[in-house]
Amino acid sequence: MSQVTPADTKIDTTQFRNALGAFVTGVTIVTTLDDAGRSVGLTANSFNSVSLEPPMVLWSLGLNSNSILSFRNAKYWAVHILASDQEALSGRFAKRGIDKFEGLDTETGPDGIPLLKGCTARFVCKASFEYEGGDHAIFVGEVVDFERQSSLPLAFHQGRYTRVLTAETPPADVPFGVQFLGHSLSRLHFELFNDIRVEYRKRGLRGRQYTVLTLLGIGDNCDAGEIIRRAAVGGVRVAEESIVEMAESGLLIREDNRYRLSDKGRQFVIELIAVAQASQERLESRLAAGELSTLRHLISRAIEVFSTP
């Protein structure tokens, strides 16, 4: 194995930042008061524990931060570990030039420091000491009070917010029919395909015809038997007569008993894909970052399980 010494390489700061992004961190907001008694707060993800006896924690702040003097002069500050539904609050406290506390219902801690509500955990700290580490100041405090709630924390990974997922055991008194994944997946399928269903029906198509169009959009020049087999993999039964009818209506072109999309059929596919993409984007916009990829992974794993003998 070759060895690399510090003299052998120069650290690329962009690549270094990307590598650090591989570490999943929690998201915190740190609050205090400035010398004039005004509330100060900012988003930080550099929080960590120091010791249990005495209970001490640390966090860091860039030396060029507008708030650094407020924290250097503070006797107390509080670290709030955000819950998974507080992404907007994190974004709010990451902005500059706004009153971050306007309209917020806060509590009051030692020396009047503001305390945020609804967080997964909150640590009220007495400032112990500060030291500089590179381009950041590291603040260490002794925990004088803390709270913990059962909510899941907000997480940050590769420059995006995400959520921590945990396995939940359904209550024993919930009927199996309610817990059955088939019902949930069927409902999800119905909701995702609703807009698409409306669109292809506007064009006078049926569900099986839509399936044929999308299959040929992925890969055409197939005979009827291959189309029928590919549709069956997705749980759709297509009769050869339906394929012939689609060719007669101008949606498909038949050559040597093989089928491909006509210009009309390809245009239909493009329009329906746009509708499908809009439906998926609407779903993604309502999910936390990372949840859609997790959903894809779990569905793929479930299919793999059933496909493996």
C-alpha cells in the first residue's frame, strides 16, 4: 500500500467540502442575546458533545459571521436540535438581514436568552470557553438545562435536508387489512396515475392502450407476443386485438409483424410523460429531501424480494 505524506498533495477545498458532506449531521439553531438585549440566532450543523461529567457541548461559527461578537460576549446560549418538520425554520435562521424571531412563540431562558419550541432536543448552556480552529471559532458550554421530545430530527446530507427514518411497529389492535402494504401501494398508484388517467382518457385511450404506448416508448420494434409479455410483467393483460386496433387507428406502425410508434403515437407518449413528470414533481415537492430516493429504493427492494425464487 502506498503512503501519502502531507507534502505529496494539496487539499482541494471543494472536494474536501464534498467529502465532508458524506457525513450525515443534525441541524441546529443556536440562540442568545446581543449586548443591546436583542435576540440573536443562526443555523449551524457543527454541534457535538464534549463530555457527560460535567455535561458539555460545543459548536462552531465562522470568524466572518456578523453574530460572532454576540456569542463571544454571551454568558448563556442555547442549542436547538431541529425536528424533521422544521426545515423552514432552519432556512429562516440561515438568512441574513431579516428579523428571524418575528412572529415566533419563544420561551425565555437564563439571562433572557430566547428558546425555540417544538425541537427534538434543546440544550441551554453556560458559556465556558472559546478557541479558534482555522477559520472558525469553537464555542464550548456547560449544559445547565435540557429538554428532549419524541419527534424525529432533521438531518443534513450532501448539501440537502433529509430525514431519519425508523422502523415503527404497528399497534397490536390495528387490523391487518389496514396494515397491508398492498392497499397502501394501490392507493399510491391510484394517486400518481390519476392525472395521467385523465389525460389518456381525453385522447380516447384505455389503460391497456396507454401501457402499450409507454412500453413502445421505452423500446419499440417489438412483435405482439413481446409486447404482451412486457405488459404482463407490470401486471397488465393486453390482448393482441388491442395492439392491432392501435395500429389501425394510427398510433402504431406495423411492419413485418413488428410494431413501433407512429408520429402520432410518439407525440401522445411525450405529452403523457410530461403529465407523469408533473405528478411526480408534485409528490417530490411535498416530501423531505431524500425521501423520494428512499421510497424508490424500498419499492425496488420489495420487487426484488418477490422476483427472487
